[in-house]
Amino acid sequence: MGEFIVDADVMARTRFGTSQLTESLAGLVILRSADVRPWHRDWHDAHVAAFRARLADDPVGEALLGHAFGASWTADFLTVPPTAPDLVLDEELAYLESLEDDRIRADLEFVAGALPTVLSAAGLAHTAAELLRWVWQHTIRHEWDRRSRVLRADVVSRTARLSSEGWSGALDGIAPGVRWLANGRLQVNAHPYPPRDIRGRDLLLIAAHSRGSWVSWRLPDTFAVVYPVTGVFASTPPPMPEPLARLLGRNRARIVARLGTPTSTSALAAGTGLPIGSVGGHLRVLLDAGLLERRRSGREVLYWRSAAGDSLMQAAAE
């Protein structure tokens, strides 16, 4: 499924949005991964021990997850998109919980081949749903307000880019392998899958704190592309030392305090409540002072404290 074949009607109806289920699945993937991005590291390290303990008490759930993720494919039942953006988790999980065990096992066999005896247990949909609920309740729910501000900032930014640059601009840099090809073709990944004609269907573009992008569908009518919001960390920024505020000014000190790990301008604007133009101006001053470093990730630029910035932060705290 390297490409979607679309038409003007599909793209006119296409919506950006967020999904609590997608966010929970993205978190589950990060917790299972040995390759954790720098901006996810603090969150992963804070929760991975509890996640592993949860799996140790649930051998069916552990086996289910062990067979649900392949090199280029995730079991379909885990990735079903919502019928609309911005639903609450239980609304989204209702579809998963309605699936029969045979459907779950068929999806798992497609990904991983023959299944172990433990997955002959009944209630596999409930097992999967409870794992996702656990990730949401124990690792994401308490910070959802802040996460959703970051996600919505990205959605607003891309929607504005759509108005000024069209789909080519709105999708540029959204995720590796995702780009507008024109002539009714939307590349959705770099895998050599055959094109899928989704003319007459609905398409969602879902922002998430994920390791990468993926494609999902709720047949026959709804398709989705999940894309990562890069450079966003989930941990609460450290307290801002007053000496730092007096030296740099309160707004610049707030920005420096939040840049212990790489993050983007839009994420800083969402996290601080400052206008994105003001954030950009402060970042330029802090870069010129040698307190920050930066690198490009797609269309975004990620910023983090330099060694000098870390030293200043530590000195002010002491």
C-alpha cells in the first residue's frame, strides 16, 4: 500500500485531527521498543518498568503483542482509525472490543504466522483493549491536556500550510515516505505495496507522539495516515530558576528550561502559550548566545540546550 489513489472530493473532505487510541497505541509501541527517540526517552524510562510488570502478569497479552507487530505490518485490529477526529478512548475502543476471537487470530497469523497455544484463549479483543487502556490511564491521561495542545498546534500549522501551499506543502516533511505525488496519487509509505483506490472514501490525517507513521483503515469507507509530531517530550519541564529569569527574561528562561530534549517551535508555542512568532524570536537570540543547538527534521527545526545552556541552567538552579 505505497500509494492511495484519490480525487478532489476525497482531499476536500480530508481532515487533520487527534486520536486518544492512536496516542495510546503509539505509546505502547514506544514502551516495547529498544530504539527510543531522544525526545521520547524520559517518558519511556519513567514508565517502561511498570509496563513490563503489567505484561509479566498477562501472558496472553504479552503473546498477543509479540505477534501483532511485524517488520512492515501491524495487525489490523490494533490500528483501526476512528470514525471522526478527537473522540474519547472508550468511543474508539468500542469497535475493537466488538471483534470476534477468530478475526483477531487471523490478523495475528497474517503478521506472524502460526500462533502459540496461549493465543487460543477467548476474549482476545478485550485483552488488547485492556492493554491500550492501561497505557492510556497509567502513562498518558494525566498529561493529555499538554499533549493535545502540542498535537493541535501541529494540526493548525498544517491546515494553515494547506491553505497557502496546497497538499504538497501541507504534507511536505510530514513523515518519511509520505508525500503528495499529484495527479490523484498520495504516497503513504515507502513499502512496495500496490496502490489502493480510495476515491469516494474518507481520509484522516492523525497527529501522534509516535516513532513513525503508519496507514490504517476501517473498511469500507475510512482510511487514515498517522504521522509523528517530532521533537516533543512528555516530561514536565524543570522548575525555572529565578536567577535565570532575571538574567534572560522570563519568557526566554521558560524556553531554555523546556529544552532539555529536542522539541520544535510549534511544540514550544503550545507548551508556553506564547505566539509562535515570539518563540521564534527568542530562539534566535538564544542560538546567537550559544545556549541552544538545532537540527532540521523534515519541515521542522528541533531545538535543545547546548552544553553552555545546560551549564547555565545548572548554575542558576544552584
